[in-house]
Amino acid sequence: MNSRLARRYGNAHWWPVEPAPLARVMQWLAVSENEILYGLARARVVLLMHRAYDLEAAQAMGIQALKLLERRLDDALWLAGGTLPGIADIACFPYVALAPQGEVSLEPFAHVRAWIARIQELPVYVGMRGIEKHLSA
């Protein structure tokens, strides 16, 4: 579904045709469905919805996800590279921005906070409850 929508409504930077750029997009989509989902999103679910998951394990996985993003964003504006945001950024953004609701601080992650701010500065950005405005680091 993601690929069909990205190809139909986006352009090549959303769903690249070339193998290497497509692999970068797929890598970050996988991170969004693994480390971010089972880390940051799950920690949030434990605290807000009182689900019986291991909070400490979820927070630890979430911190690992943030470290991975921090390393990537140390030398890139957007997760899959290039000068424009793409589907990889959109997939990872919500639960990363909501990390504080899972008691995972974004403070140690200056590049992640700057990336969040870049997304929030996009002219088409629509905020949602719980996502605070972040200042570039």
C-alpha cells in the first residue's frame, strides 16, 4: 500500500526506482515497523493505555532507535537522503516525536530534534495532539 500511494502521489524521492535509493527507503520503513514501533510506540502504550508490556525493555529499544536516527541525521537532513523529506521520514516521525509520552527523552538527540523541527516547518505539516514544537538544536 505504501508503495502504491507513494508512487501515485509522490515522485521518485518518495518511492525511488533505482535499487540503492529504494533500499534506503525500505530500511527506514523497516525501522519504523520494528525498533520504533516496539520501542517508542510500545513505551507510550504502556504509560497512556496501561498495557502490560515491559516498559523498560520498550524504552531501551526506543533509545536504540533514537541512537540509530541520531547517527543517520548527523550527516543527512532526511532519513533516506536527498534534499527533500520522503515517505521514510513520514513513517518514522510520529512515534519519534511522541517519544516523551513514553518517558523517553529527546534531549540527548540534537540531530533528531532538529529533524523533527524541519518536519514541523514544512508548509504542509499538520500537527497532532501530543507532538510538541521542537527547536532546532
